[in-house]
Amino acid sequence: MVIGAFVVGPPLPGFDFEREKMKDYYENFYNAGFDYAYTYPAMAKAVQAAGRVIRSERDKGIIILMDDRFLEKNYYQSLPQDWFTETPRELVSKSILSDVSDFWSRSTYDE
């Protein structure tokens, strides 16, 4: 029984000759080569990971997507539509964002 999943980032496929040829093909015909070759397969795997938590309508769990790319349209359009109303930004915790922002503004790297 899984109660949660952390998806650290879109699990982009590895770079290889075949995938690059696929990217070129979809770029020529649909002007979306990177999406078809890399983004869509990555998001299918991310949603599959989330699906290990929620297996039925009665299941409860937490799914944490830990990368800003999940908020970009070409990534979030591959998420299930019932996860949010208009944009996944609705799901982003305001307190977590402010904590992260505060962390980076107090960074010791500048000292």
C-alpha cells in the first residue's frame, strides 16, 4: 500500500539517435518535436507514478510534483484534467512557495 509519491521532475527519456530522429519528424509535421519525443513520454511516466498512489476512487494519498516544469503548459496539459480546474498553479501551496522564496533570498552563497 502506497500512501504517497514524490515525482522529483519529469522523467525525460534519454538522448539517443532514434529519439532525435523522432523529434525531427514531429518537428517537421507538427512543430512540436521536443514535446512528442521527450515531454509526452516523460509525463506519461510521471502520471503512472502518481497512479501507484491512487488506484481507486476511495483511495487517498499525496502526490508531490517537485519541479517548476510541471507548471508549464506543455507539461501540465498531459496531467489528468480532474487534478485541477484551469492550471496546476491552483495546487501549489502558497506557504511552500514563500518558504522557498525566503530560503533563496537568505542564501549564504552571496556572503
